[in-house]
Amino acid sequence: MSKNEKVTENKEQTEQKVMTKYDRKVQKRKEEKEKEKKEERISTAIGIVVLVALVCLVASFPIRTYLATHETYVVVNGEAVNKVEFDYQYNLTKNNYITQYGSYLTYFGLDTSKDLSTQMYSDTLTWQDYFEQNAVESLKQNKALMAEAKAAGFTYDTTDEYNTFKETIKTSAASAGISEKEYVRSIYGGYATMSRIEQYVKNDMVMNAYYEKLQEDNAPSDDEIQSYYEENKATYDSVDYRLTTIEADLPTEPTELADPVEETAADTTGTTDGTAATDSTQDTAYQPSDAEIAKAMEDAKVLADDAEQTVAKDGEAHENEKKSSVNYLISDWLFDDARKAGDTTVITNDNSHCYYAVAFEKRYLDETPSADVRVIIPTEDKTGEEILEEWKNGVATEDSFAELCKKYTQDTSAVENGGLFEQVTKTGMTEELSNWIFDNSRQAGDTVAITVSDTTYVLYYIGQDQPEWKINIKNTLVSDTMSQHMQDITADVTVEDPKGKLNYLKVQAEESAADETAAAETQEITEEQTAATEETTTQAQ
């Protein structure tokens, strides 16, 4: 050890020896303060982290809402569509589908109480994908139709209709026992509010009004309707005929024509384990042999031929039946242009093992007129009789009945037009309502209150309208025209998915790529086969 090192060591030992009790106390306090400062810094840091997390969590709500209302979700026809608008259209599409097919949803494999993205609509698309695809198609049509309406200078005052919409929301929310805010979100999407969807609702009203105008503008003339009828008479004509059905008497147990049955040991002596044999077919209906069926049909044919002689008088009467409702085996015969009154025939139904003896009476175009009526479906506050009494005690006119409809009906869709239903027909109408409306004695101004299955209808009869066949042809022609029009105006409408939100577009792209690959492979194989054939032909030559 050097001299300097030793001096330093002695100095350190001297200093350590001279440290007093007081010095150690001061040192301890200093260390405790430093520890407190360190813990304080740690606590502060943790607090800041927690605070930042809370701020981020709270801030995320307005951020998500802002993005939903301002950020582009998809682009349709060059127009940005945000999340609120997309959800609005998505839920309209979904809810309409569920309402239309409600009783069949279980057969489709759809459970609306579960996540739609986990339920398959097809091999490649979920139900969510399917509804998103339909929502986009609706957006394409809406954007194209609105653009056309604006270009045509079409305007429509939505004030009254929108006020009715708001009242409907209010009433529906009250019936559901929730707030209007909750109801709107449940129907139109999590970011929907009345103010946010107002423009979309009004746009729909404008588009519907414009669409109705296009329908009116494209309504066929009487000559066009008549021409269409002449080309499709069998669809719209009716027939009266008589029918007798002769069923073959099929044997219920084996006859001499039965197929031979091979006996087994078990059939005669019991089972192989010694227990008594059991007839496995004792609970199954006997299945006749082909020979037995042929014999039964042969016997039934004799009876059917006899029935043909009397069917015009004794057969079951069928009146005013359209071809679509007649048994397909006899419809072609009945609607043959060569058919004339008094014609009879016997037609075989091999599947049901029977014969039809048929007598043709007449074919005609049913000219029964439709009707125009006003209808009130009373709320719980008023009975049908009370509404009629109030109407009778007033001026008792059609207009006053329309005003009562606005006041008392629960059918909100009929409020604006005073419960007016034009060109109603017997088809699809309940028998009770049909019998009253289409009674031959019915006069303009007649009223009645009819209850059908716990629902009361208060009716005001206006008068007759066009026959059903004309209405059906008109609707068909207008529908065809409008369908073609919508195809034309949406043909060039583009859809962009900048955020990759729409899975169905990805699926379509993958399927398209797979089809192209398959087509290319098929083309390559075809070319190789062609080349091989040509080479073989050349060698043979």
C-alpha cells in the first residue's frame, strides 16, 4: 500500500469515527424525505396514468359519435355515407325483412335475438353480410332516385308527413315503455337520434313522392291494358266447371297380386336368440305392389268413365277460378282455347292414384268492380259504434268521416288521407269485410262497424272502381316499367368501401377471382386438348 493510499484510508476512518449521534439522526431524516419524495413521484405518476385512461375512456364516446356522424363509412354514387346514415338504411332493410318474413325466420335459420354476424345466410355470407348488401342496394337506388328528382326540379313539402312521423315515434315509444331516444336507437341504430336521422327520413319521403309520380306518369293507357290482356288471357280469365274425383281402392293387405315375400327362419320359429319374433311392419301401412296398384287404377277408370257421363249434373261446382288456382293436371284442358260448354273428359293422377271426371261450363273475364272505401280502425278510447254515432250527429259527409279518421284511427299510415283505400278487391280480404263492401245493394255513403278477430273496422263506402283484372294488369305493367327504370338509373352507380367495412364485397371479390381462375384453367385445358387433337390429326395424315 502506498503512502497516499494509507493517508486516505486513515482519513476515512477518522471521519467515520467522529460522526456523532446527531449526524446519524440528520442522515436518517434526509433518507426518509427522499423516500417520501420518491413515493410521491410514483403516486403522482400512477395518478396521471389513471387520469389519462379515464379521460381517454370518457373522450372516446364523443369521438366515436363524431366519427359516426362525420367520417365516411362508404361512398355511394360519389356521395359520402356516414355510419349514422348507413345504420339507418341497414336497420330499415333488416326490420322490413323481419316484418315480412317473421313467421318463416326459424325456417331460414335466423335468430334475431343473436349476433347476426355469427349466423350464416349462405355458404359464404352471414345474415349481417346479407342485410348490409341489401342496405347498399337501397342506398344505390335512393341516391340515384334523389339525383334524378333534383335534376327534374321535383319538390315535395314534407312538413305534415314528418310531423306524423314524429307523432308515430312518440306513440310507439310510449307503447314500448321506453323513451323516444331509446326507441329511435333501437329502431335505427346506436348513433341515431331524431335530429341526426331527420334529413334521411325527409329524403325518403321526397323519394317516395317522386317514385309515386313516376308511377303515375308511366301508368298504361286502357288500350295498353287491353292489348296486354289479349296476349295473356289465360292468366286473367276465369272458368266455371264441375269435378268428380274417383280414387282407386288400393288394398290395405296383400292380395294374389302382391309381390312375393321370402320367409326367414325368424319369421316361422322366432329370433335367433330364442325369443319370440316380432313383426317389424305391424305399425307400418301396407304398400301395394305395382300390379295391385295397376288393378285398382283399372277398376277406378271404369268408375271414372261412368262418372264422366253425369259429372255435368252431379259434379262438384267450381266457379270463377283463375288458372293459377286450378289443379295443374286439369288447368291446361280447362283453359284450352278450343274448349266449349258441355265438354267433358277424364284425367289421370298417377301420383295420387285417382281420376278426375271434369265438365267444362264456361270461360270469361270477371268484370266485378273494385271499390273505394274509407276505413277507421279505432283506438282503445272509442268503439266503432261511438265513432259512427258522433259522425251521424254531425254533418255526416265523406269529408267529416275523413276528419274522424284523423282523430280516432290507430292506423297512422292512413291519417293523412283520411283512411282512404282505393280499388280494394275481394282477393286477400276477410269474408266479413268483403261481404259488406261487395254486397249488390251497397250504396255510396253507407257505413258500418265490423269486428273481425278482435279488430274493429269502421267503414264508409264511396263507390265502385275499375275491375280487378284491369288493376292487376296496370300494376304489372307499371311494376315492370319501374323495375327497368331503376335498373337503368343504377347501372352506373358505384360503391366504394375505403375502410373495408363491408365483408360481402370482400366475399364477392374472392368469388370473382376464383371464377376467373377456374375459367382460365378451363381455357388452358381446352387449348391443350385442342392442340393434342390437332397434333394427333397431323400425325395420322
